[in-house]
Amino acid sequence: MKKKHYIKLIKWALFVIYMLLLFYVVFFAEGMGRAEAASGYKYNLTLFREIRRYWRYLGDFDTLGWIAFLNIIGNVLAFIPFGIFLPWLSNGRINVLATFAYGFALSLTIETVQLLCKVGCFDVDDLVLNVLGALCGYVVYVAVYGIVKMFNKDR
């Protein structure tokens, strides 16, 4: 096999591992309050309600501060790799709008499954934070790609 084939295989293997980890954390991680199904449907359809609620506790170093960190920063961080993988796997053919759309679609799917399975909470704020993470990942990809391209041009 050629070197390019191995690189492509490694990229896809890393993506699959990332997706498995993401789904494990979202649906099964006990530390994230996923040990048991909820007794009823839990949802938040008011934009920025949870973000505002958690924002004031973000800097605290207690249990509530940790929950706020996981809710706000964790949702963004969880989708940064997704925003990197999309253009990387497509060799740069995925643009920022497609990254937005795919990030939104994945996040909406996750939130909907959480609602239907009564695992976690359907939260529109999570949609915002997840898409923000995917877009941040896209920016990281573009920046790294630009740096690599600049250094390869000199050779």
C-alpha cells in the first residue's frame, strides 16, 4: 500500500475513535449524569438560558463551577475535533458553511436522541455551544493548514 493510503486510513481511524468517545461521553458516561434514564422528558428551548445561568459560576472552583465548566466549555471542546476532522478528511473541500451545517446536524441528532431516550437534556444552548466548537475546530484546521502550506512552499 502507498503512504497516502495509510495516512487516509489513520485519519479515518482517528475520526471513528473520536466519534465513539463523543457518543460514549454524551450517552453513557456516569460522571456526566448518564447512569440512569430520566423519569421524564427534560428540555430547554429558551436560547441562552443555561449559558447565562452557568456563566456566573464558571470561575468558581467548587462543584457548581465544575458543572458550569463542563456545560459551557465542555460542549465547545467536545466539538472542536469534529470541526478539524471535516475539512481534514475531505482534503479541504468542506468549507465553513458546511462545517456549520454538519456540526448543527450532529448536535441536533445528539440532542434529539437524548430527549427521546430520556438520557440527559435536549438543550438549544448545547446546539449553540457545539456548533461554536465545530467552527473553532474549522478555524484551527485552516490556521494549521495555512502554516503547513507556508512551510511546504519554502521546500
